[in-house]
Amino acid sequence: MILGVNVDHVATLRQARLGIEPEPVMAASLAILGGADGITIHLREDRRHINDRDLDLVRAFVPVELNLEMAATKEMIKIASRKRPDLVTLVPEKRKELTTEGGLDVRNARKTVKEAIKALSNSGIMVSLFINPSVEDVEISREVGADMVEIHTGCYANEKGGKQEKELARVIMAIKKATDVGLMANAGHGLNYYNVSGIAEIEGLRGLYIGHSIISRSVLVGIERAVREMKDLIWKSIR
Ligand code: PXP
């Protein structure tokens, strides 16, 4: 089972000051030292966090799987074909959303998605579709020629108790369907240190893609050292 770490939120922090730190590529390197099997970045149309320079740097320095999340637009397909990430995950994109809110509407966007997959495959890039936990959406993903799917675990992550069990059952069914029809199956969104086990134990799963919870925890587990280093510097200066 692989773990792909999404470093978008490192860029979000940088963009809060429109400055130069922290660098997503440095976070990616450290995540790899920590055992990340892949790095994910989402290049959004509005470049609100990850930008084209980040993609260049990450492409140059990341030795593990580079997963580029993007919308199936002409601009993004052109960029991906030039930069050649190992994997493209096609996601829906709305300007005002805080994060990717749901899976791709593969039923209605069948033609666009199929054409995008064809173009990306011609450039030698594997394509994954981020879809809701629906057996029908898995079938459509296979029909349009995807190599793999990433099952949206957001509803599972947001629920508790019986409702969460129901959502888990939907995720399990979608993953089973994917492996039955010959698609590699991944899962992601909203996974954290408390809810990941329920998903990680699903049979047939290739990988998990996790961002927010890992970056959030890294702020907390790293803050003691960061403060100590700043205090050391201050005390050294006034001695
Ligand atoms: N997978 C996809 C397709 C996503 O869009 C995101 C969010 O950027 C993730 C996984 C990671 O979600 P989270 O940040 O909630 O772990």
C-alpha cells in the first residue's frame, strides 16, 4: 500500500503572505524522508496555492511518484503533457470551493474525461479519476479508459457511527468493483489519524492520498523545535 502525501497546504501557508516560505518542494523532500511513497500537488486554474514554479521544482526534485491533480481542461492537459508527472488525477474544480468537494461527474463529463485520458495517455502519463464511491462511476471510469480510480472518502470521513459504517460499505463496494474490472484502486480525502484504519484495511487497495491531516500534524509536532531554534538565535544575539 502506498502513501501519497499532498503538500498543497504548505503552499497555502506561503500564499498567506505571498512570500517565499515555506517551500512545498522542501516539504515534499522531508515527507519522502519520512517514508512518503508519492507526492501530490493540485495545480488549480486560479493558482491559489501550488503554482507553475512549484510544479517545475517538484518535478525536478521528487524521485518518487509525482501525482498531479488537475481539472480536465485544455490548459492543464497541455501543462501535464509538457511536465510529465507520473500520474495525473483528474478532479472536478470549482473556483469558490475550499477543497475538492466531490468526485468527478463522470456520467455527464464522459466525453471530456475520455478525451483528456486519451491525450494524457498519448504523452505516457497514467491517469486516475477521483470519483464518488459508486459502482456505476467505477464502470464508467473503465469505459473511458482510466488506469486507476481514487475513491472519494470525504463522506466516510465526515460521518460517525452507523452512518460512517454505511459510507464505508460504499467505499468497499467501489474498490471491489474497480479491482474486478481491472482498475487500480486508491482512496483519499478527509483521511486522518483517527479514521484512516477503516480504509487502510480494505482489500485490494493500491494506495492512499492524504494531505490536510498530515500537514496539520506537522505544524503541531514541529512547533516545539521551531520555537526552541528561534529562542536559541535570540539568546545568542543578545549575549
Ligand atoms: N485526493 C484528492 C483527489 C484531493 O483533491 C485531495 C485534496 O486536495 C486529497 C486526496 C487529500 O485530501 P485531504 O487534504 O483531505 O487529505
